[in-house]
Amino acid sequence: MVAVKELTVGQVAMRSGVAVSALHFYEARGLIRSHRTASNQRRYGRDVLRRVAIIRVAQQVGISLAEIAAAFHSLPEGRTPTREDWNLLSTAWRDGLDHKISQLKKLRDGLTDCIGCGCMSIDKCPLRNKDDRLAREGTGARRLLAP
């Protein structure tokens, strides 16, 4: 059996589990590439399957498409990303994920305190924000922004 060198958009969709419209979107965002045949049909290299898999995993853990695109710029074009490539990408994303996890824990813990007491006047809460002192530090969720 001869391995197919190029795949149609339908074949990529079927093998990756991603809708054709999502593949077109990824391509428009520069995450994957195709070329056009003489009859103007898209064709993808086999490396696109691994790239789509990386996109899906990264999105599931909260990495934005912009971050994924930036990371993909460090990879050679037209080559299937390797285990070493994945290690480099995931290591680069780890610090950002750790920061997001820390922020989410603060959010969770803060919400538990406020909602648990039944008080919905967070800006006037005598326990958490007496005299609305956090307003002097600026707008937004000040407790969540603190390191």
C-alpha cells in the first residue's frame, strides 16, 4: 500500500476529527498551510495532522490560537512536529498555564468566601473590602490581579 503524500481537506477533517470549517479557520489564522492544485482544490501535507492534534490539545488546556500560532512559527514548515518539538512548545506554555492556574485558584477561593456569606455587595463588604478600599487601587478585580 502506497502512503498518500498529500491529503484533501475532507481527508484531514476525517482523520483529525476537526470540521472542514475549522480547518479553513486554522488556515486563515496561519496555523496550518495548504496549497492549491491546478483545479484550485486544497491539498495538505501529512504534517498538518500532527499540527491539528497539537492545536486541539493546546486549546483544551487554555492556550489561545494566537499563542499557538506564535509557537508554530518556531517550527520548520512542511515537517511533521516531533516529540522534541512538542517538548519545546509545552515547556514554553507551562509558565503561562501555571500563572492561569494560580489566578483561577484565587478566583475560586474568593468566590467561595463571598458567595458563602450570601452578601452580594462585594464593593461594600465590611469583611473583604471595608470602605471600598480596593477602589483606590484602580478598576477591575484587584484581588485577582495581585501576585
